[in-house]
Amino acid sequence: MNKGMALLGLALLAGCSGATTTEKQSVNLVLDADFTTGTLLLTCRDSSSGSCHVLVAGSGEPVRLSAEKGKTAESATGAAEGARFCAGGAEPQNGCSLTPLRDGEQIYRSSRVKTESK
């Protein structure tokens, strides 16, 4: 067997090595709800995307809040008894898994690892 064939064989094997890519998505935020005034405060502690996003539903019109990592955002509406929220490093879509919103401070953390084979 000549060198050219051996190199071609090695190149083909390298292409089929099953290389994988791993992507970690994480978010760490604090929601501070005041049911008396209806205000909602979002503090983005950490996010792999660089920002935190929250969707609050169930207290009238849905409220969306976004804050960059290390920053805070406030809404004058949305915090009420019976409200529910979903959060993440990307803007939540309608149909996301909702969590009950509590009066006072609520810490939310999420982490996902996505691995793809090539």
C-alpha cells in the first residue's frame, strides 16, 4: 500500500471520529414581587447568554422583563396573587413551563448542558 492510500484512509477515519460539541446554558436571577403595589423587580445575577428574561402571566396582560447580567429591571405591573412566571437566558415563549410567583424575593436558577455529535 502506498503512502497516498494510507493518508486517505486516515483522513476518512478522522472524519468519522464522532466529534461532539457541548453547549452549557445557565441562568441565575432573583424576582422580587410586591403584591401590594403590583411591582416586580428582576435582578440578573448570572447568565451564559449575558441576560435574563422573565415572562409573567395570570395577572392581566402578560409582562415581559429583561435585564443584562449584573443589572436590574422593574415593572410597575405583573406582581399579583395567582401570577405565574417562566424565566431563562433567552426570552421565554408562550407555552413555557410556568412557576407560581410568590410575594417577596424568589431565587430562580437553571442549568442545561446540550451535547451534539457531529
